[in-house]
Amino acid sequence: MDTRERLISSTRELLWERGYTGTSPKAIQERADVGQGSMYHHFRGKSDLALAAISRSAREMRDSADAVFTDTGTVVDRITAYLRRDRDALKGCPVGRLTQDPDVMADPELRRPVEETFAWLTDRLAGLLADGRTNGELDPRLDPEATATALVAVLQGGYVLARAAGSADVHARAVHGALGLLTGDARRSPSGQENR
Amino acid sequence: MDTRERLISSTRELLWERGYTGTSPKAIQERADVGQGSMYHHFRGKSDLALAAISRSAREMRDSADAVFTDTGTVVDRITAYLRRDRDALKGCPVGRLTQDPDVMADPELRRPVEETFAWLTDRLAGLLADGRTNGELDPRLDPEATATALVAVLQGGYVLARAAGSADVHARAVHGALGLLTGDARRSPSGQENR
DNA sequence: GTCTATAATCGGATAGAC
DNA sequence: GTCTATCCGATTATAGAC
């Protein structure tokens, strides 16, 4: 890996672990094993490096999700596969994490990849859910946009809860609960007052 | 409000807005309108202040949730009221936010209130869901712990998505989606293959 | 209790030699 | 392209006067 790539890679890791404010140019250089001068030769400064790192992480997140979504199987299969996908729950989401960084959110350039990634993801999931509704896999009353938003929120919130508990199992439990609701293993009782 | 309280209040605000790493003693003093010497008289340092602030926020979050949970109405009513509660979605959760702060999570004292708050919240919701299952409001197949975890995750993840989108509506949409799944307005089709 | 002074270290760069 | 030197403000305190 060349110098430039090592810097991007190091920045991605540090943004993931410590956020933008918690990441210093010096720490980036040390982890990349690159000198001060080198870093400022390849990038104009911290925010320039962060832009490269964030864009890379966003693209990777999108590409890997898309691979699961375009896989074979029923709609429910593909959504289940995405929700259950292997993840390091205690590390959190490298993109979602950035929403807590005021300096990232305040800079339109840095913020853009974050915004676009979640807009794309939610939209893609909503499309799948709409397909499932059309083909009879899912209840016609299901609201694709709202449901997609809820599912993405479960994933993002699952990271929060897993980190709070210090246990990756909590993320899996959140996903399990969401799938239970989606696939009808857990819902308002058929004898409940809201049933029609 | 006395000096000590102003310092705690100022620290709570800053931790909420900028996190632990992004909050300097100087900024705390300025917002509280308290001098350097005063701050170090009342608190041993930044982490001591943070502990007071975090404990306060955690207790407040817990108390206000408990008020909704112990309210009158059906289980589904109370859960709905909690999920739909007025919130400043773009500001995020003052407690959940701290899970992204490595310095907070690395310090057992600072971390404890965060961990306990979410453990309590999830447990409390699971109890309500179990009650709803018992009294026939909810499907007997519903897994109370997993569902409770998913619901709390929707709230926490909703903040992430709202901030990413720059719109509080996204949080409301996530909640709407989750309630649709929980109350049976949106789920796997009755004619779907998983139906028994 | 509050104020000012002092200080060591870090953060985020710029400048110029090689 | 990479290195070292230098810079200035911020961070997180401590010390002692008032």
C-alpha cells in the first residue's frame, strides 16, 4: 500500500474509533507510519484527509449492502441476510458514528457522504419492501418507507445499545426483535382490539 | 442556580452537543459564567464534572421514561406514548450519544450510568411487553426482551438517521414504522409462506 | 469561594532543506 | 516526496493571592 493509501486507511480507522474531534494529525501519521511532511504533501490538512476517508467508508458500506440486496432469494430472505450480516457490533458503524461529530455535521463536504449513504440505504430497503408487498410476501398495509427507516434505525441503534452494554449480543437481539416483528412471529395478538 | 449547579448544567449541555472529547473545561466555564478557580474548587477536574453531568442526565432520562410507563392506559398505549414522545430528534439522546465517546466508555465510572440506563430501559419495556402478551394485547409469540431491545434501538437509531438527514421527521418515520410492525398494521402477509 | 499567574503538553499547521 | 524546525493557540491543569 502506498503512502497516500496508508494515510486514508489510518484515518478511516481513527475516525471509526475516536471520531473526528478525537483524531489528531499526529495520531494519523503514527498509525500510517508516515511523517509530518508526507502527510501535508498528500493532503491539505485534517479535513481534507477526513473527506477522503469518509467517502471511502461510505462507498464501501453502500457497495457491500448492495451486494446483499441484489443477491438471490425472496425479499424477506435478502432483508434478513442484510440485518443478520456479520458485524463487529462493539465497534459501531463507521458512517453512522460520524453523525455524532458536530465538526463533521457542520461541514457540508464532510457531511454529504453520510447523508447520501443513509438516504440511499433507506431508499433501497424501501424498494425491496415495496417489492415484497407487491409479490405477496408482505402485508399490503406495510408502509415501505417507514418500515425501511425503522429497520435501518434498528441497526444503528443496535450499535448504541451493544456499546452501552459492552456486548455484541445486544445488537443481535435488536435484529432478532425487528425480524420477529417484520416476519410476523411477534405482533399484536390476532384477538387484540386492533384486529380487523 | 448556584455555581455548582450551573457547572453541571453547562457540562450536560456541552456533552450533549460536542461529546466528552469535544468539551473543554474552558468552554464549560464560559457557558456557566464561572471562573477557572471556581470550577476547580467545586470539582476535581473534567472527568469529575462529567460524572456529575452524566449521572444527572441518566437519572432524568430514566425518571421521565418511568413516568410514561407507569401512566394509565393499555400496554400498547403506553409504549406508543413513549415512542411518540416529544423529542428534539436533531439533538440526539444525551445518554446514547456518550456511547460514541471512547474516553467515556473506557472509564468504568463514567460508563456505568450509561450502561445502567439502557439496561433499565430495555428491561422496563420488556416487562410491559410481557404484560401485554399476558393480557392478550400482544401476540403470544412475541419475544419481550428482543422486541424491547429493537424498540429502544429504533429510538436511538432514529436519532442517527435524523441527524444524517438533517431532518427530525426521519426519527418520527422510524417510530411510525416500528409501531406499524408492532401493532400489526404492517407485517408479513397473512397469505405469506411463513403464516401458520 | 473566587481570581490571576504559570506551565507542560497537544493540536494543527507552515517553511524550507534535502 | 520526505524530513526537521518552528509557530501559535488550546487543553488541562496547579499554585498561591485575595
